[in-house]
Amino acid sequence: MVEVTAEVLAEVALSRDEYELIVEKLGRVPNAVELGMFGAMWSEHCGYKNSRPLLRLFPTTGPRVAQGPGENAGAVDIGDGLVAVFKIESHNHPSAVEPYEGAATGVGGIVRDIFTMGARPVAILDSLRFGPLTEARNRYLFGGVVGGIGGYGNCLGIPNLGGDIFFDPAYTGNPLVNAMCVGVAERDALMRAKASGVGNLVLLVGADTGRDGIHGATFASVDDPEKSHRGVVQVGNPFLEKLLLEACLEVLQTEHVVAMQDLGAAGLTSSAVECASRGDVGLEIDVALVSRRESGMSAYEVMLSESQERMLVVVTQEGLDEVRAVFDRWSLHSDVIGTVTDDGLVRVLDNGVIAAEIPATLLTDECPTYTREGVESSHTIELRQFDPLTLPDLGSGETPSAHDALLALLSSPNIASRLPVTRTYDSTIMTNTVIGPVQGDAGVVRIKGTARGLAMKTDCNPRYCFLDPYLGGMHAVAEAARNLACVGAEIVAITNCLNFGNPERPEIYFQLKRAVEGMAAACRSFEAPVISGNVSLFNQSGSEAILPTPVVGAVGVLDDVSLHAGSAFRDGRVVYLIGSPDATLGASEFLSRVHGRTAGAPPMLDLELEWSVQEATRRAIRQRLICAAHDCSEGGLAVALAESCISGGVGGRFDLSALAERASGRLDQTLFGEASSRIVVQAETGKEQDLEALCRELGVPCLKLGTTQGESFVLSPIVDIALREIEDAWTKPLA
């Protein structure tokens, strides 16, 4: 065997054992181009080496599923012959290097995954994590990421319906940027990235190929991404992507497109290999036929470039002229770079000379996987066993008053209004937005030509996942589904993005495995299959890993989109708490913000009660019994009530004495304790008894809290504060 240097293996992110496995399976020593292709396809980002065995735990089928995992995106039936197509992906490492372009191209990449399937994108969401904004570097990352998302998405003309944001020191230097896109297509018109038809032509469409993004997939799959350079970050052109979007949707109306695959991570390598592997065919391409924007590029560079706004299209020979005419009308350059073959090989030529020749399945199906031994950190166990009730209660002299604690929580970056962020995004373009950012617990768009609507939300509490990964994974799914219920939708499927540290560390692998197990349990309980997703590992700054962050992107359906609810209270109506009357301070935002502790056990989660609470909320909205609904999450009941009052511009007087008795008089637990299966709702005038009867029918606790009125926010007998004061605390921090 010809010896390969450690430096070469490090460049392609392969271990010595993996290199020897390649030589064994290939039957010879790979050349430089082949080694680069293996490095990309066997990277964690493309090959899912550490996560693939765990992903099998997810439920992926169901009566609505039209396309499950394995394609560019998943699809579920939403009625009327239509499907919702959606997926979430990460662009964490590029955003840590160059936040604007990293986030912008993250949006561009996920949008291509959707229209590649033949679906028109109808909404974008973003799940973001940053270190504290008190540090200049984190402010730079935050501003760049938000700017990149808005700068790219707004140019595409796709509404951004929000997502979620969380701040914690663990993300300092390694922000998380997870982009989700939802599209709509006719079920019978779904396009797959599955090459077929020997002799069919391989067309490369869109931007010319440059050197940006080379090794992007591999540098996102190693233990020390900070050694990487700016060259790995792609540079986006949203106006070109808009042309590509419209042209691809038009060309799919012809009968000549056999397969379509965008060029994302690993560029031409992954798109060619995946199309061939899925179709059980081969592809022969000649990189000399690829248009380039830089001179002197080698076959290695062309195959691994991650230049943006490019699409691989397999077309019939007889349809080539018609297909290219469509792209010409949209001012898009297209090159015929190869053909479909019957030998199962991905053969790369450079001006007719073989530069690489590898069986497609060797790069995909035979990528090694690792099942590791996970061990929970003793430090995490110790933190979880901490009892928050040993701390002094509010107003004891050692802690702030209830008044001051409420203002502190409302001004926490994890709770404060997201309007300063979301107003940089266009949320109403295309005129389909029914509930936009900050208006409700989930975004809602109408589906033109039908009575239906789609609701969507991303969610994950990483603090819960850190202290108890299994329970945290369950909570991520449950809260996303609960947010859909608060606008009147029933969850139909999820996509997820599993963001973790180095899985080779036993404590990190433990987090990953247990979180997946918890998510899978919740998905089965809610009959919500996982139809797509992404895994992003090796997220850390130095030796410190991020908090485990398995982000859930949930999509739900409203059969009648006119029957929906926002989160803003109206004047003169009764407010109820439906669901669990009990809460805990463990893992809470209160404990973090007021006491500076990430500790305690997260709230328990009864999945049957959770589903009943969600069903009660949905039915109440459909029967027009309530006019507002808001999930109780970070900050607990007091914060949820305050947010709905602020959003509605109305004060309220709420009696929490019954809840205080259940908490043995603990004010902190009553006001700011967190729990699953809790929603505050506001009854329509005269519908209070009907709401109470519905909750009794479903066995859901229902407690009358009070009435909205005036210009003061009163939690009797604990807090009495001007609405303007809590509004200022909530609206200013992220501005």
C-alpha cells in the first residue's frame, strides 16, 4: 500500500483506518481526486457516520407521508392533491467564520432543496443560537447572521415567518444557524434526485464554478473547525438564485427532466454521486465542460467546489433543446457535462482523461458508521440533582422582589421581543401570510386556491437537553407541536437538525443518543413522522462543546385557515390556564437569569396530557371559543401572561392564589416555574362555560385566572406594575 501522509488525511478529514478501508474496497490506492471525493462523501456532514445508526430510531412513515428521508426534502399530503415539502439544515461552521455569507448561503441552500423537489417555497424559518451579546464578537456574529438571512431571503421574495433564538455562553464562538424552508407542490409532480435512462444527459445549470467552499463539508466534520480559513465559506447571489428557482419550476413542467439535484455540500461530487446511487446507475462527467469563473482550476477543485446557485439536471436527449431554451429565457447558463451510464460508476474525466472512477454506492451506502459507547457526564448528573427550592424565595432580602424579577426575565435575551430581529425580514411578501413573526406562537400561511393553511415552527430548549437529553428531546417535539396547536393547527410531520459537539467524546455521544431516543418517543406519541433533517456535529469552541441542541421544525395543517388564533389578548375577556397547574424551577430561565445557575431537573412531560391540552386548544379555536392562545415556556406563567398583554396592548388582573397554594407559597415557583402541557387562553365573550365544558370532556385542567382590563399588569396579590413598564422591559433588549 502506498503510504499517505497524515497531513493529506487531515485535509480530507479521513482517519487512517478509513483510508485503509477505502483502499480495500476500491482494490487500489485512490488518486488525489478520488481521495477528495471520499473525504467529502464520508464526512459526517454528508455520510452521517456517527448519527446514521441513531436516525433509524425515528418513525418515518405514516398515511400522509409522500416522501420520507433520503431525498432533498420530505413531503406530506395536505389534501387537495397537494403536498407540503420541507426540511431544515445547518450552516453553523460557515457562519462562525463569516456570519453574513454563512447565514445567507444557508438560506439559499435550503431553498434549493425545496424547489429541487418541484415545490414552490412559501416560507422560511431560522433557528439561531448565539453567545451573550455582552461580548463584541457575539454581537458581530449576531448582526451578521441576521443581516445575511434578511439580505438573501428578502431578495428571493419568500416570507420569513420567524423561528426561534436562544443565547448561552456555550455558543460563544460557535453560533448555530439552522435554516428551514417550506414549499407546496402537486403530489403527482414531485421530482426526485434519482438519475435514470442510460444515455440521458447531465446538465449543470446556474452560476459558474469557482474555488469558494472547497472542503466546506469536511471542515464542518472535524474536531477543530477554527483552523479553517475564509475560503471555505461560499458567497451567495440571491438574484441569480431567484432566476434559478423560477426556471427550475418552469422546466419541471416539461416532460424531459428525469432528475434534479442542487449542488450544496461537496458540490458536484455529492450531486453526481447521490443521483447515481439513488438511481442505481452510473454517471460520466467531464470537468473540462464545466464553466468556471477562475482560471487554472483542477479537477479536484471543480469536483469539490461549493459555489452557490448551481443545479444538476438529468434530461432526455430529445428534450435537451427545449430544456435549455427555458434556462436561456431566464438568462441562465447551462452546460452538458456528461451522460447517464449503466455501470454504476461515477467516472470523472478531465478533457477526456480519467481523473476519478469510483462505484457510486461505495461513496454512499458503504460509508462506515460508528456506534459508540455513551456515558453521561458526572458533572451533568450533579447539576440535575440540584434542588432549586433550597434557594431563598423572592423578596427574602437575598433575592429580588417579584416586580424586579419579572422585569429581569422580560428583558432576558431568551424572552425579550424578537421584533427587532424579525422586522429585518420580509414576512408578508406573496400576500399569503396569516400569522407572521411575533403575532402568534407559530407562523401561518394560506394555501391559495384552497381553504387550508400551513402552520410552522422551530423549537428546542437546549438547557433542558443539557440537563436531561432524553427529556429535552421529548420537550423539543412537544413544544413545537404545542406552538402549532396554539394557532389552531395539528402537527403532521417534523424535520430536525441535530446540533451537538464531538461525538467521539462519550458524554457528547450520550447526549446525542438520548436526545434522539426522546424525540423518537414523542414523535411516535404524536404520530408525527420525521420526514427529513440534518446532523451537525463537532460544534464547539476550543474544548467546550455547545449545549446539545436538537432543533425541531414542525409543520401542521389548518383545514380552515380562517379558524386560527394569535397570542395577543383583547380587552375585557376572561383568561384561563389550561393544562398542568404545577411547575418547577429546575432548568428554568428564572434560575439562570436571577440565580445564574443552569441546574435542576427539567419539567416532567406526560405525553398523553400534552396531547389532550393541544387537542383542547385546537378544538376551542375551531369552535370559536377562544380568541388567543399562548404557550407557557421560558419564564413560566407570569411571562406568558405579560407577553400576551403586551402584544394586545391591554393590562390585566390575574389571581394566582390557587397556584401559589399548590406551590406551598413559593412565589418564584408560582410566577416563573416552567412546565410542559400549559397554555394560557382567552375565551370569547360569553363562551367561558363552553370552554370549561370542553376541557372537562377531554380531562384537561382548566383554571380561571382573571380578566384583561386597564393599563396595569396585576398578579394578585404579588405584582402590580404599569403595562408600559413591562412593555419597555420586553421590547428594548434586542433593539
